[in-house]
Amino acid sequence: MIIYNVTINVDESIHDRWMQWMTEKHIPEMLNTGKFTKALMSQVLVEEDLGGITYSVQFSCESRAILEAYYQNDAEEMRREGFELFGNKFGAFRTELKVVREFATSN
């Protein structure tokens, strides 16, 4: 399994509008590409020197080939709307993670 992690720092002036867009539109549209099996959105609790509020959104996909297909077919369009709506009021960087092993409690 591959995790496509997007870490986003959001200016507080757009936070509420951005959060609504992310949760009601962008993340569902990412899942609707058919490339990802689930998404997990977390708030980063470390305060950034640059201010704002930081989130990590982790999209799970079955393989690197599927993630590459996302890059080829969907990524540009999926990123465009955020920049059109919010301009430079947020910054994002992306990380690819390979799940090596998953652990869980035995409860």
C-alpha cells in the first residue's frame, strides 16, 4: 500500500472556507478519481513559525502504479481549483510513503 501524504499550511484568513471546500468537495473528488481507497485528515499540533494552521491529508492507494496514474491523469486538475480559490493563502508539499507493516491492538 502507498500513502500519498499532502501537508498543507492554511492562512487563518481563509481557514473556514478552505476547510469546507476540503471536506465537502476536494477530498470527495480525490476519492472519486477511483485511485484512492480512503483518506485521513489530521491537524498537525506543532505550531509553525510561519503561522497558519497545518493539516496532513493521507490518501491510501493500492500501488505505486495507481499513484502514477493519478499524477498522469488527475493531479493537475485536482490542484488547480485550490489555487484558483485560495491563491497563495496556503502552501502544500507532498510525500509518498510505502506501508511496510501495519500494527493494531488485539482488542
